[in-house]
Amino acid sequence: MTIQIGVVMDPIESIKPYKDTTLAMLLEAQARNWDIRYLEMSDLSVRDGEAWGSGRRLRVDDNNSRWFELGDRVSAPLAELDIILMRKDPPVDNQFLYATYILELAERAGCLVLNKPQGLRDANEKLFTARFAQCCTPTLVSRDAKELRAFIAQHGKAVLKPLHGMGGTSIFVVEAGDTNTSVIIETLTEQGTEYAMAQRYIPEISAGDKRILVINGKPVDYALARIPAAGESRGNIAAGGRGEGVPLSDRDRWICDQVAPTLLAHGLYFVGLDVIGDYLTEVNVTSPTCVRELDEIYNINISAQFFDAIETLLAQRPKG
């Protein structure tokens, strides 16, 4: 029987196909002759306690000018799908959270949802690092300006960022004595009403912010080191950084070993760890990227590794 897979994502017409990880996954699904259903969050609903989706059949192509073709719209219970990939980009706002509750209903009805909806709610991509303090540089999460200023003074230089951002947005590098410190803290904490994260500055950022992909608890053998552009402190590709492939170091693998059991326990089967120097800085669970870059550099197929894991998970599901 043909496997039915759904994907919940941002509008497919707005992606950059040459670098989009979700497209890479869909190309692999199509190569396996799986039927693909395309959904946006607005296509999800609940009818008398049952999760429904009004999605469209989808064909994809590895073509930067014409990468998708949408077919007929199909309105049906989500549990009719074998798999749903939740690949909606942050922010993880109320609408995102509501979507995970809908997907959880589909999961309870027998659909395999990746990553697990409860896991997506549990794992704030910044704050989740607190579970692995042994892997991290000194870190403070607070909305108290006095605490944040004291942290900066103690360490001399720190990175400050909101807990809900992505792609390098609203990240500040602050040195002790910087006259902009107060306004930065006020901006990030919304005048003390929102939490912010402060991490001791890691000078090895000059060698890149490494994205390590972890599939079913096992790391891909290579990471993408995202190296800041001249005059920048952020390595994010979205912030102008450039990507270079690097093999995992022994320290990288140790970090993965520390994190993997918790990821699996939360049903987080496709995760991007961000590592600068020897330190874990973020755990990306919503829509981790960098697959296409690593595939091209090393002539590998990371999506195939992920879908092999999916097939194993499908085979392990209870029958009936």
C-alpha cells in the first residue's frame, strides 16, 4: 500500500528551493512513490474532536524556477495519513501551539507526526539547552535588567537574544561598559515583561556556528559551519553568513550523545543542534535546515537517512 504523507509548512511558493530542507524531504518522499498532501496551518481544523485537513495533492521538482505543482484539494481526517511532517517555521506563537494540539489529535488517532507535537511544545529552541548545562557556555535566562547587566559585567562580553527568535534576528553582542546595554535589555525584555537569554560570548564564532543534524538520535557525520560575514557577529545564513562543511569533532559527538536520549524521549526525531566552539547554544526542533547545503558539499542524501528512520518508526507502530 502506498504511504500517505502530509506536510504542514509555510507557503510553498515563498520558499527558496535551492536551499529548502522541506523541499529536499518532499523530493525524497516522491522518489519513494509516496503520496504527498500539502497543508498550511490554515488548512487544519477540528470537527467533533477529530483532526481534519483540507490539503492539496502535491508534486515537487528539483527546479529553481518551477519546484511544485498543486493538485486537487482533499478534505479528510488527518488520521487517514500515515505520516505528517510539521515543518512550519517559527515563531512558536499561539497559532503554532494550537496547530500542535490539532496534530496531537491526529497522532492519537494513529498518524505518525514528526516532530512529536508535545515535543515541539516542550522544547523551546533556546531554553531547552538548560537541560544540558554540561554542554553549554555560562548562560542566564531572566527578564531582570539588573541580573542581565551583572552577567555581562561578570563575563566581560555576552550574547543576548530573545527566546522566540530565529535566523539570527534580534541577537546582540554586548561588552561590559557598552552605553547601549540598558536600551538593548529594555528592547529584548519588553521593559522587563519578557524573558531574554544571555550567553557568555564564544570567540570561536569566527570559525563558524555549526549546525549538526541529529536523526533518530544519531548525528549526521558532517556539520555546516555558518561563518559570519565581514563585520558581523552572527553566523546564520539568513544574516549573511556563508556555509562550509566540516566533519564532526569528538566534542561534537559527545554533545550529541548527551542530548540524544532526551530528544528521543520527547519524540524529536529530526533536530538541528547549534554548536559554537565546544558549546551547545541552541536545539532547533521546529524546522531545522542545512540539508541541501550538506548534501551538495558531501554528495550525500540526508533526507534518505531521515526517511529510512521514518520507515522504521512506521514499522514499530502498534497494529490495528
